[in-house]
Amino acid sequence: MNRPTPKKTLQNQPCLVQCVNCNSFSFFENEKGHNSPQAIGECQQISWNGNRGQWPMTHHPCKYYKKVNVMDS
């Protein structure tokens, strides 16, 4: 009996990243001048799921990811 191959899930794909660590991510501006690390932000590249707004802590695959260089901040 042939079993279907299980579909890949985000958890078993290699190279999962988080927007919060990417140079192309920025938090949306707000009137209080600060954002929680969990607040939604914006992807300046072509986002992995097609949505401009992104949650910074979500793990996902992304071919445009560029790690933030700590020396630049």
C-alpha cells in the first residue's frame, strides 16, 4: 500500500527566520513612539506570505531575509 508523502510544515523546513532580526523589517509608527516586540510591523521586501504587515516573532521561511548587523544599530 502506497502512503502519501506528508506535506512539509513550517516546523520542519530548514532556515526559519523571524522578521524582528531582519534589516527589511520595521515596526509601524504609533503616536506613543514605541512598540512592543510583539507588535505588527512592515516588510520592506516581498514578504514570505504576500502580506506587507508581519508579526516580528513568527518563525517562517523567507528568501529575502537579511540579518540585522548589530554593529549597524
